[in-house]
Amino acid sequence: MTRRGRASQPERTDQAKPSAGPVQDEAIAAKLRMVYGTYLNDPVPPELEALIRRLADQDPPKRPDDK
Amino acid sequence: MTAMEQAVETEAADGESFGEALIAALPVLRAFARSLCGNRVQADDLVQETAVKALANQDRFTPGTNFNAWLITILRNHFYSEGRKRRREVEDVDDNYAARLYDVTGQEGHVALGEFVRALKEVPDEQREALILVGASGFSYEEAAEICGVRVGTIKSRVSRARARLSELLPDVDTATATDVPSHIATAS
């Protein structure tokens, strides 16, 4: 059995491909901002906020001077 | 400064309690968590766990530094250490959330946006988070690198690969609406 050398094989094949073009890049960027903006504008569930507020109240803030 | 930039740069200001700052950061944390895990219920669980950890480690936060970046670092670390294990077990009820919302507003074709959300999920986690941090959350490459604990070049590479993957998945992305961002989103971007 011959030893298969790895040196002749390409190291990686998942290199980033060239951009599809500025127009498509901008279209993707715009869609990304739309999706993220939708998530960002989704109102925080009151129960989640109340829970975290309760946890914060139970755990009063510490300052370095308090140590 | 836009609303999103303000949100990103929210810091635990002097006189504002840690808890108040944490609550103010919830929209940003939830948006990032949703982008990361693609599931609304799990995202809120992730945010809750992040809040618990942040409160327990609040003395480790350095005042004057980016509070949201600190929180997002906690969130992503928790996601990769714990959340991802459970992720596949949770039924995805959020797949077309964004699409449905846009369908209601009537400002964007729900099919196109739903397709984008699904394509985004096909992008590997680490590439998707880099793209979200830089392309949507408003963090610099340097900040994103610090959040992810990698070099700046790695973040640039991940962002590039994420864009390329999306271009592959969405060869016919609707370029006609590329700049037609609804006003309520545009103000937050």
C-alpha cells in the first residue's frame, strides 16, 4: 500500500468565495437588518422583564468599594 | 446616533443600577439570541440564563466599557457551552416569525423574508454570529473579535464566508427592495 501524501492536497476548500457583487451584498445586508430589526423591536415579554427585575432586586448591585 | 447604535452602546451609566441597565439591554440580548439560536422560546431562556450569570458576576464588569458587549459575550459563551446541546431538541416555533410580522405590516413580502430567515439558519453558527454582530448589531470587527474571543482577521473571514453562503443560498435575493427598509426598522439600524 502506498502512502498517500497530504502535501499535494489543498489545505482547505472552504475559502470564502468572491462576493456575488455589491448589489447582492447590499440586498443581503438590508434583509439582515430587517430581520434583526424585527427581533430588536419585538416587545420583551413582561414576565421575562419581571423575572429579571425580581432577580436583580434580590441581588443588589455590588461596587468594588463594597468588598 | 441611530436607535440601534444607542442600543448597542448602552452602558451601565453612573447612577443607573446594574439591574436597570440589564433590563435596558434586554431587547439587544433577545435579538442577538434569536439570531443565534433561531428560536424564540430558547432565545428567552438564553437571555434569562445570561441575566442570572451577569447578576452573579456583576463585580467583574468594568464600568465605562461596553455593557452590551459584555452581556453578549456571556450569552454566546453560554450558548456554545450549554444551549447548543439542547438546540436541536427544541421544536422550532419561530421559523417564520419575522416573515409573519412583515406579512402583518404589509411592507415586505413574507415569502422573501421567510426565505432569508431560513437561509440564515443554514449559515454555520460562528459565521452567522459574526455577520449579526458586524452587519446588524453595529459592533466593529474589533469588538466582535473580542466578544467571540478570536482575532479580527477570523471575524472578517467569518463575515465574508457568511455573506458568500447567503449569496449561494439566495441567488435571486430581492435586490429591488434592498434599500427599501421600512421606516420602523430603518430607525433601528
